[in-house]
Amino acid sequence: MILSLRQRIALLFLPVVLLLLGTGVAGVWMLDNLGRRSEDIIRENVVSLKVMFELRKELNELDRLVQLLASAKMPNPTLQEEFQQAILRSRRACQLELRNVTVAGEQEAADALSRHVEAMIVQAQRLLEAPTNKRAALFSEYNSNHVHAQNHLAQIWTLNEQAIYAADLAARETADRSVVTLTLTLASGLLLTLGLGWQHQGWSVRGEVRRSASQKRVPADDLPTDGHTLVNLSASRSIEFGGLEALAFLRIDNLSDELAFN
């Protein structure tokens, strides 16, 4: 069966079309999966950061109310009600954090935070119920739990902050690795050039395949040529030295050392 010129062109382009489709589908899937996963990670960590921000305010408010109630000469129902509401909000924040553990080491810190917040609340209640002459000893235990709670709160904040940074960095690095250029040119005489390039942090690598079909239909004063395939490779690295920029590169043309005529 003798193929027409149009069929030969179609068959020549078929592998390239399949490669383009495969690269496109893989790229779309990778970027979509990366985007969804990074968004989920960051959303979960942001929840913990918001909870820790609110809990820090509540612990400071709780401490302020304890100081005021302990120094008050007469019962103050308004302050007492604010004190109870601050306790409820602090406990609620601890429960939210315990249900949103997402980072290695966060579970231990969240458990310790919850214990010390609860101990702080219990000590505050005992302190306010105790006679004035016995409050000094209870203040020491109360302050110790307050300090420990603040330390574990800061630890959880740092863990989630680092996780957000790591997720963002991983997304950026993956995006850098996905910088792939694909070039395709078609010249007269069925000269097909397919190039694939990759760039990442100053490195650049490129491969190129040039396929030239045989040319049998030539004028009477010209000679026919056989088809050939050339493989060209290149790599380069951007370098900064003493405030100057330089480019080191390596290039290999016709890797297979094939004889070719135009």
C-alpha cells in the first residue's frame, strides 16, 4: 500500500500529538492535585492559627479578670460573669484545636495545652474561693500553669506557621519543576523538530529531535536525499560570582553521529 503525502504527514504528526496530549493531561492533573492539596493543608493550619490567636486573647483576659477579682474588696457579679464566659471560650478553643491536629508534634502540644489551661482554670477558681491570707500560695501554681499554657500555645503556633511555609515552598518547587517547554516546527521537505526543555533554579536542560523525511521528488539537476534523525542535547547553569553573572553550558549536536544531508 502506497501512502499519499497527506497520510504520511498525518502519520508523522501522530506521535507528536499523542505526546502533547499526554504531557498536557499529566500537567493539568499534577497542578490540580497540587493546588487542592496545598489549599487543604494551608486551610487546616490557618484554622489552628486563628484558634491560637483567640485562645491567647482569652488566657490574657482570664488572667486580667483573676487579678481584678482577687483584689476586689466586694463581690462583683459583672466581673464574675465575664470570668465564667472567658472560661467557656478558653475550653472551647482547646477543643477546637484538639479536633484540628494536622502537624507532627501538634497532638502532644495540644494535649499539654489543654491540660495546663484546665489546671489554670481550676487553680483560678480555687484561688478566688480561698481566704485572702491563703491566696499567695495558690497564685504560684496558677501562674505556673498560665506560663506553661502560653508556651504550648506558642509551640502550636510555630508548628502550624512552619507547616504553611513548607506547603507553600513545596508548591513553588513543584511548580518550578513543571516548567517544561515544548516546541514544534515543520519546514518544507517534511523537516520536523521536537524540542523539550526544563528549567529550575538556574539550571536549564534541553533536548531536541530533528526528523527529516527522505526527499525523492527533486528537480533533474538535484540529487535525492535519505531521511535522517538528529538528536541534540544541551545543558546550562547560571552562575553569580563577585556581583557578576556568567553562564556555563554544554552542548552536544548529533548525539548519534548520523550522516545527514539537507
